Amino acid sequence: MNDPLEWIAAIGAVLASSMIAFDLGRRATAWGFVLFCVVSITWIYSGLTGGSMPIAAMNSILLLINGWGVYQYWFHPKNRQGAAGKSG
């Protein structure tokens, strides 16, 4: 893990997991999932160009999972109605 792109992805993953784990509100958690999606895309690119297919495959699945998290926190009708009057 010497490529600067991999370091950026690793630091981004730590920040995203912290945003979710510290439970700073719905908005921070939603942004944590967005950051996880960006990090997953970065890892996929790094894995494909660096010949590390397991990293690319794992992050492809994680991208789907975190995309679901973005949908749940920002776009799911149930959560949009409940958060309409709240700020997070």
C-alpha cells in the first residue's frame, strides 16, 4: 500500500467509519455513507489498475451496500417524511 491513491482511500475509510460510528445525526451518517461510496470507487480503481482483484471485488460489493445506506438515509420515502421537519 504505497500508492498515494490507496492512502487517500484508507484515510477516507477511517473518516467515513468514524462519521457513522460517532452517531452525530442523520446528516453526518448519510455523508459517511457517501464518503464510503467514494472510497469504494477509489479502491475499485486501485484494485483494477494495481492487479489486486480481491480488493476490487470486495469494494464492488461494499459500494452496493453503502449505496443502499445512502438511499436509506436520503431517499427512502419513510425517512424523508420523518426528517422533513428536523435538521441533523
